[in-house]
Amino acid sequence: MIFPDFSPIDLSTQKLILKTQQITPPTVSDLVFNNLFGWKDFFHYQMTSCKDFLVVYYLSPNQMIVLPPLLLKNSVSDAEWSENFRKLYQDLGRECAKQNLELIFRYFPDIYIKRLPKEKWIIQEERDFFDYIHERNSLETLPGREFSQKRNLIKQFIRNYPYRYERMENRHIQTVLAFLKKWKPMQSHPKMISFSRYCMACRLVENVSTLSIEGGLLFVDETLVALSLASLIPDFQYEDGKTYPTAVIHVENALTEFKGSYQMINQLFCSHLPKEYKRVNREEDIGLAGLRHAKLSYNPISLLRKHLVKR
């Protein structure tokens, strides 16, 4: 089921989305183009322009899910944004009514929430999808007692393994795909999130040059033991309205039989980022207890809150 004038997210839409994000910087990791492209077969993202916004959406059973819309023009006041959003909501609402769909907006950060038209909205925090925001220097230096265990694991890794770090290039693609295959779930359930996460990682690797993916590889002898993939966003906007160059990490995998490999790739990757990238977004924990514990253990400076919005 496709709405009129919408087109699928693919490589041909990259230029338009990136150009739009020069006007309206991304505010959540979900809006980073490499995420939209990487997850396109799971969510089947569509996009169009409507009421001065670039709109990205996907369909779930009986619902149209719309991501935070990106403005297509500069210098818009909060009042103008609110009025444009009201018109956008009305237009999308009419389309949804024709197809008997509920209209829902997701991943709205606080900076969008405060701009909503002065009407009655149902606003629900989605804790499982909060982005974890870190100071790059903290992930690189691991200062203080709270990071002592991670520093010890890194020291053990350095002591036990002859390692080297390499920035990912085209020549590494087949090696990395073979590495990712170790996490490949059964294909009998292709709609499962774990299988789709594997497909997302492979798609980013296969298009590493076209997508401008920043990748870090950790080798022990000739064995690839850890991988990190990120998008470098020159202007990522935060709730205070300011923008900061931010590395958004999409993939971090390591072989746990090499003790300390996760801690090592995290530190090495952050230490090799361009110097202007002072912040790191480690994305969400999707409600997994173990993943939440691991992400919190790196002491984020903030959690970027996201909300579900509907009428």
C-alpha cells in the first residue's frame, strides 16, 4: 500500500535527504540517511515533500508511522513550524482516513515536542528508543574509577593479543561480510529484527564508499575480531537547539572469545575519529536488558528522549 507521490528510500534519494539535512539537521539517529537506507527492507521507508516538509514514513498493520519531518526551507519560526505541521497532519490524516489507517508520529525529540500545535496530543515517551549521547573524549580516555574495569580489559587485550587497527576500506568488504556472517540468524524468519539487523549491517558494508560510512576494524594476527561502523554527521541538532559534529554508531560487533575486544574496538574507533567530532551517539537499546546495561556502563552525558505522538 503506497501513498500518492511517495517514493522508496534508496541510493537515488540520498542526495535529496542530505541536502535537506543541511537545512534541517537530524535530531535523532533514526533520521540519519544510512539508518534509513540500511533498514529499508525491514521498514520499507517511503518519502515525499508535503507542506514545506520532507516526510519519511513506513506502514505497520493499520498504521502509518511518520518520522520527524524535515523542513525544506530556512529561517522558520516555531509558530510557522507549528502551522505547517498542522497542515501536514491534516493532509496525511485525510490520506489515512481513505485507507483506514491510524496516523502516528514516532521518534519525536523534545525539540519537536515543544513546537507541536497548541492542541490536545497524546504524547508517550519511548524509553527503549532513547539515543545514548557521549563525549568522545570520555570514550577515548575512559577516565575515573567508573571506567576502571574497561581499562583493565583493554590492558588484558593488549597484553594477550598481537593486534592492529585499520580504517575500513573497499579492500576489506569481503572480509567484513564474512565476519558479519558469524551473527547471521536463521533465514526462515526474515522479518525478525535480528535477521534484519544483520541485513542492515551487510548493506552498509556493501555500500561503504557510496554511503560515506566510517569503519574501524580490529585484527588479531590476520583474524578480524571486532568491527565498528558509523555515520559522521557534521551538524546533529540537540534539544538545546545547538548542533555538534556527531559520530552515530550503527554497528559494533566483536568476538567475545577475544576478551576485551568490545572495549578495545570502542576505544580505538573513538580515538581515530576526526578531531572535530566531539560527540558520539551510540543509538538505542531497543529494550534489551543486557544491551541497556552495556550502554549505561559507558556513562552517557545524556539520553536523547524520543516520543510517540498521536491525536
